[in-house]
Amino acid sequence: MTIAPLPCTFRQMQYALAVAETLSFRKAADLCAVAQPSLSAQVAALEDALGVPLFERGRGGVRVTAPGRALIARMGALLRDAADLTNEARSLRDPLAGPLRLGILPTLAPYALPFLVPALRAAFPRLQPIWIEGTTAALAAGLRDGGLEGALLALEADLGELETLPLGEDPFLVCLPAGHRLAQDDRPLSLDALEGERLLLLDDGHCLRGQALAACGRTRVEEAGFRATSLSTLMHMVAGGLGITLLPRLAVGTEAARATVALRPLAPPVPFRTLALAWRPGSYARPSLRQVGAEVAAAFRAHPDGGR
């Protein structure tokens, strides 16, 4: 059987994707580290080979054509498969060497990375984790489209078809203003005791917001109007007497030192989030991620504020 040569190259497809992303041939050329005339010529050659215009070029800028959108989506899938092929070949040589793109939640990164980074470096000295912070939705999308190999997420969020490896539980504590009536005791506090309190929460998009609301679901608390973008902001608002919040135990050591607040454990059943390492089904990196996940779980257990 004769195998006909393909009409286009991966490099041409990369150029087209860069133009579609930036809507600018100049910016795409900068992104691809190539001269603009060369990139423009290769994109034009790709369009000729496919027999379909991918872009409209005019004074108003660059636009992706309707057929171009469908074809560029296919090109993106082909390039992801090609990257997986390259990465799988690398992993067969040494599965725990080289870059590994890992996502992490913003409600976890500042508290976990200071001890996870050295733990992984000690366990896998040739591995080069590249940490990318983002919300659950952004990280899950990154896993699905191949931008990430793995991500540290909470199982309580809707992760769809992603495969997961549970790492441990991160219990919640109640964070109160220092002079609050409930701050005068250090015994475990029932969630029912929070009835009538103003609950400070993170903004939409943070899975910790939904977890806090679920934990307080049976208690009539009033959600405060302000929504923060970080746990640090919540701590300072609590310290200012604007309300109370729930704080994951992993964040206690860092955040309790930044603001004058009182912390009380919760009485059983204690609400918690379940930390997990997630990856897309069929990922070439699954064996490596399982080994990385085992080390991450051990690091959590060894940390004073780590998962149980």
C-alpha cells in the first residue's frame, strides 16, 4: 500500500492556532518565535493545502472563518495528541523526569506548596513540576484539553469524567473575631451555634464557597454581601468584625498569623474537603501521577496542619 504524503505539517497547524488565539499575525509570529512573513506564508500554504480559508484578513483585523473554527478545533486535538505522543515517549525513558504540568487551587496553593515542593524534589529529583493556579473549572478544562497533566482539586466539586486519587481530608474550623461571644471557649463548636451569624464567603468560581455553604446548609446563617477573592481577605474581614467564616485546617498556620482572629474546631460530624489528584481518563501520565500522588498524600499527613 502506498502512503500518500500529508498536505500540511504540525508546524503549520501550530501557526494557525497561534493566529486564532491572538487574532494577529504579528502577535502569533512573536508567540511562535518566527518572522511574521514566514508565519503568514505557512498559514497561507496551509489554507491552500486544505482548500478552505481559515481567516478573514482586513483593516478591522483578523477573524476566524466559520469553517476555520471547526478545522482549527480539529488541529488543536491533533496537536494535543502529538504532544501526548512525545510526552509518552519521554515517560517511557524516565516517567519521573522532565516537566510535569500540575494545577492547584488558590485556596490550597499558598499553604501546601511550601512543603509539597521540597517533598517532591526530594522524592523525584529529576522531575520538574510546573504549578499553575486556578479555579476548579479552569483546572478541569486544562486537564481535558491537555494543558495540564494533573491537578490538586477537591472531590466535593463536580469533576465530571476525570480520574482521581484521594489524598486526604482537610477539615474546616470556624474563624471568629477575637472578641466574639463564641470565641470565649475552645471546645468543639456545633454548627447550630452559628445560627444568625453573618457568613463571609469567597466569590463564585471558588469551590470552597460551595463547600462552606453545604457545611452550613442546615444552619440558618446570613450570607454577607461581600465576596472575597482570597482566604487572606476573608481573615482580615473577620478580624474587622464583619462576620465569621470557615477556614480549611491547611490554611490555619498561615492565615491565623496574619490577622487577629479566634479559631474553634467543629463538633462531629466535622465538615471537610477531600483533596485529590485528578487527571484526564487515558492520560499517558497516569502511572507517574499515581506515584506523585502517593508522595503528596504522605507530605499532607506529615504536615502539622495536613489532611487526616
